[in-house]
Amino acid sequence: MALNQVDLTIPAGRVVGLVGPNGAGKSTLLNMACGLLEPTSGTLRVLGSRPAESAAHLARVGFVAQDTPVYPSFSVADHLRLGSRLNPSWDQGLAERRIAQVGLNPDQRAGGLSGGQRAQLALTIAAAKRPELLIFDEPAAALDPLARRGFMESVVEFVAELGASAVLSSHLISDIERACDHLVVLCEARIQVAGKVRDLLAGHHRLVARQGELDRLPADVEVIQTEHHGQFSRALVRTQAPPSSIPCQIESVTLEELVLGYMSRANTASAVPAAAWEEAR
């Protein structure tokens, strides 16, 4: 999936949630940030350098992929020993403490671990590098709800302990609400909206009014999505000050409503009308 004019600043010590539909470019972006893919055009810099340009730069980034890869024939302790040999900033004390906290047996082979246990092992290895940036590409996608919650709690704890930044890709808004304080919505290869979750929720509102009333909104009110139900219209808008000149009901929005609104707008904008398609032919 191509990406177009993606420019992100990841705040230190924060967890940034990256959401968007399948095919939006989330995995492409994260794999390029880790150096697993190279952009065909344009430039990409992570922590001030080209991704994976050196062993020193690789040590500054921790990555957990969707399948939380581990070596099935290696024991938990083997994984920690391998991590200590490959990473100059390896924190053995942190790794052993976290393994004990989540109840992993050091002698257990990784192939015999549950999905949640493998995810916790992969997370521990990534964090014990003591990276400045942690990247997670849907790492809890296959976990049951209890294991997901434990994994997300561990992400938050690691970020706080390390003082690192983190980017977490997820399809579930509940994951974002539980772990993230920043949000990035990526659709149609572009960033649709980005910012602190708290500020985004404060700056978006749902307006409900009779049809036609919302056609007269002030210029400083950005309409994200409009729905019509009978005699009434509902609009998701972005504005710091809801309009007082329009007779409408003003409602707060949830994070899910905000994300779906931007995804719907991007999907609508990318659709080619049938008439335009016929003209193009």
C-alpha cells in the first residue's frame, strides 16, 4: 500500500494509537519505520536517522509484529540469553522481572506457550533492549479478551518505566482507549487526523438539527460526516466552539464515533461516482 505525505511526530513517553481499515497502509508504515521495508520514493527518518541504518540505530527501536514471532524450539531463558547477546543495552534484570511477573517458566519452550504468553515474551524482549521507540503492529490481534487486556497493561507499564515512545496499531478502539493517549487515523494512504485523544474529543461534537439547518454552519466549523434520518440531520464536526447561532442539539462524541467519522469521510472521498466513471470511459 502506498503512503502519501505521511508526517508524524511521536511524543516521548506517550503511546500513540494507529487506527484505520485494512489496506490503509498501517503495516507498511510501521515496517518502513523498522527498516523492514524501504520507501520507493520520498524520505523517512526515525529518531533522526534513516531506519535501521546501523546496529546502534536498530538498538534504539523495539518491534513486536502481529504474529509475535518467537523461536518455538527455544526456551524462555534461551530467548533472554539471545537478547542479551544481540543488544548492547540489554537489561537482564528487567527481562527476568517481567518474565516472573507474567508467570512464564524460564525452562518452558516457546512452542508450548499460549498466544498470550508468546505475546508477553515478545514484548519483554523488545522492551529489555531499553529502546527509545517501541512499535507494535497488531500484536494482540489473535489474543482472547483477558490476554489482550494483560498485554495492553504491560505496554503502558513498559512505556512508563522506559520513558520511551510507542506506536500501537490496532483494529479495536477498546485497545486504543485502554493504552493510548494519542491517536492517528490513517485511511486511503493519508493521515486523516492526529493529536492527543483528550484534545480531539474536546474539539469534536455531534450536532443534531432539522434538515437544512446544518447547511448554514459558520466557516470555522469543519463538517466531518453528515447523516440524515427522517426530518433530522446529524453531523460530526470539528470546532472548539460549537455554533450558538444554529438551533441544534450539541452532543459529545466517543472515540469510536470520531474514528468512524473520519474513516467514512475518507472512504466517501475516494469513491468514484458512477457518472464520473462513465465519463472517464
